[in-house]
Amino acid sequence: MSGVDSLRALLHARAAAHPARVFARFPESGRQIDFAGLRANALGLAAELAARGIAPGERVAFLLPNGYQALSLFIGLQAAGAVAVPLSLLAQGAQLAHVLEHARVRRVFVAPDLEERLREALALVADGAAIQVTTLDPDAPAPWDGTQAAAWPWPAPAAGDDALQMYTSGTTGKPKGVVLSHANLLAGARFVSEAHRLGADDRVLAVLPLYHINAQVVTALAPLWHGGSLVMPRRFSVHAFWELAEDHACTWINLVPTMIAYLLAAPGAAAPDPRLRFCRSASAPLPPAQHRAFEQRFGLGIIETMGLTETAAPCFSNPLDPAQRRIGSPGRPWGNEARIADPRTGEVLGDERTGEIQVRGPNVMKGYHRDPQATALAFADGGWLRTGDLGHRDHEGYYFVTGRIKELIIKGGENISPREIDEALLRHPAVLEAAAVGIPDPLYGQDIGAGIVLRADARCELEELLDFCRAELGPFKTPRVLRVLAELPKGPSGKVQRLRLLPYFD
């Protein structure tokens, strides 16, 4: 889009071209917001921040569930010229305190029922009393009005200015603050729109939480880029999902594999509305068995994709044409470059050789906030981002992810991908979710443990599952230990965090 180099410029363009077009609907409250209203909210927010002594480029956080305020603040803060810091609703006192202190947040907007948790976190921050706190009803209109404002109080952000700071949900150590510029976010929004050929008539059912990069770029900023719209319920509900998509005439849906598994497990779920064009899956590899089962049951094709917080969400996508999609692959690079490299030597590897997936492009982050050492380690020579994912590229340019480098199981010197174990267990009809992890072993160094969640109506002995694994995987790759759990540990996007399973095998 010519002349659009920041989220403020994009918001201006949309409000000028189609002021009364509805951008977002919020089913629980019945509210909606059009492009003109979104711009007015951002303008009023900018004036309010300036009046409170906040300067351009300073960090402003929000701790809110999905809804009118969360979406308005997410876009409005960045359009104003502040840096948005969305806070995870899953984070507790010490985790919140680390983000607030590390980001040097100046102000926090919080839902009434989350204020006590925030106050407890602020008590752990060295200068917590200086952080401004504003309580907002998640579904109510903003208390500031920008409809009469003549001008923005701050200069327009530049393409390279910081726009968003997201904290990774790593399995070890303290989370790092990923800094994304306006240019990074616009590139991500453009890549999604182009890959799926989205336009003004498209509407997405946005059920992922707005404190995750997938929701932010794919279901909030991409519709802003292509002039489409979104429906944002407070949370994902298996029972209301298809009804919401139909009631609001959605043309596409954006899910993560965990949600796909739960939709498949729901009894008597309705067939999707024929207006739905496709389902997009991201944030974790989708097991092929679930991919095929979903398409067969619901008659709706899945486009599997892949992205990272560090790449402003998308970096790989399968084609829109079903005949060109590869089940088990997140597709080809879209908008950026990709390669496979030896994680130890840096040697660039050819097709069908396993190594680290690395990417480079306009969507790749500026770096980690206040952490030059981690930023340097994240990049290989030439500006290639080390994703930490193991995988390979086939002869047609499709990439396949086989696991995380840190999660690779090395049993007796042999590398075993945890995903191979997961997918074998998921082929058993009693298993709803599965995740394998390397556990200490005096003979092999590491052996295999697996956590499983059984389907609600399933009855299955562990020995039966182990026999099934022996038939599917052979004795060497069969888990030594299985643990039946109520749920698997997950991050904000629903991605399983394998290393958090280790205490179950002590």
C-alpha cells in the first residue's frame, strides 16, 4: 500500500477510504467498531497519554481479555506512537513483575477482575509505585474521545520505530522482550493478506488471545491491512465456535492445533457454514492425523503455516490451492527467505538434509529489548534469524519441522524427534493430546517419556498404549514411561511446553 509506513498511516488510510465500514464485532457485548471509530479512539488515547506525561516511544502495557478495549488499545497505542506491551492473562505475580520492570513500562491498563493480580506484581517492581494504573471495563467504550481532536500530540512514527514489545514464553530462564517495528508488523500483516488472498469481503473468527503474536498480526493487523473485518469473542468455546462463524458470516478461521483437536473431540459439532473458505493453522506443527480428520469431518481445508514472535507471526505458508498443499509441512517461505543450516558449524545444507531452519526478511524483529548478547546469539552472519527449529526442505521447496533443537531426544547417541512419538500416540483412538520429552536414563543418557491426555469417554490401559507404540515405532523409540495427565502444560498460544513435563517423570 503506497505511502503506508506505520500503523498510524494505515489507520488513516482505512478511516479515510471507508470510515463507516465495520472493522470488529464483539459478540458478548453486541458492540462493534468501524474504521472511523478505531481512528478516533487512537487519537483520543494519544491525547490522553500525552496529558499524563507519557512520551513517544515509551512502553504502555495492558492486561485485558479479548474485547473492545483490548483491540482498541493494541492498535491505538501503536498508532499513537507508544510501544504496546500486551501482558499475558496466564502470567502471575513474579512473571508480570519481570515484564513490567524489564520493559520499563510507564502505564498499565487493566480489567477490574485482574487489578489485584497486577497490584501484587507492582509490589515486586523496584519502582512499581511510579507506574500509572488505569482500570477499564473490557467491553465498554473508551473514556477518551478523539472525534473532535484536530491533530496528534506526537509526531508520526517512522517505519523503523519500535511499535510492539512481546515477551516470549520460553521453557527455561526469564522471557525475552521481542521488539518489533512498524515495518515488521506491516510486513507480517501484508504477508498474511497476500498468502491467503484476503480482501475487504473477508471476515475472520478471531478466538486467539490478543497477548499472542498470532492473534495480533494474523487476526487484528492483517484485516486492517486488507480492509477486512474480524469477530472477536471473549474466548475460544468449542460449543459456540461454529455458530459464531455462521452468525457473523465469517469467511475464514484462525486456529492452533490444540483448538483443532478439541473441535474434533466435541460430539455432535455442526458442519461449518459454506461461506467459510479455509481454516488457517499455526503456532505449532499440526499432526497429520488431525489435519486429515478435520478436513474429512468438517469438509473445510486447512492451510498450515508457521511463524514466530520474532518474525511478526508468518514466515511460511502453504498455498491457497488445496492441490498444492503439503500435509505435515508449514509450506514454503512467504515474503521472506529461508534456509537450512547446520546449527553447530553454520554450513548451509541442501535439500532433504536436517538442520536448523533460519529466516531473513522485513518481518524479522529488531532484536531483544535491553539484551544485546541474546540478540547477537539469535542471528547468524548475514542477518539470518536462528529459529531454533529443526527441519528440512524437500526438492519442491516445502519445509518440514521435526522438532526444537533444545527438545531433541538423544537416546544412546541417536537423535529422536519428539514429534514422531507424539504423532504415533495420536493415532491411537483413545488419545486426545500427546507430548514426548527426553528423560534422564543411566544406560542411554536419555530415554523417552510421554505425557498424554485421554479423550473424555476413553478407557485404555497404559500397557495397551505401549504395545501400540511398539507396533508403530519399534521398541527403541517406544516411551519408557507414560503419564496420563488432565492437561499438557502450554504457553499462551496453546503450544505444548515439553520441558515443563519433566517433573512428572522424576
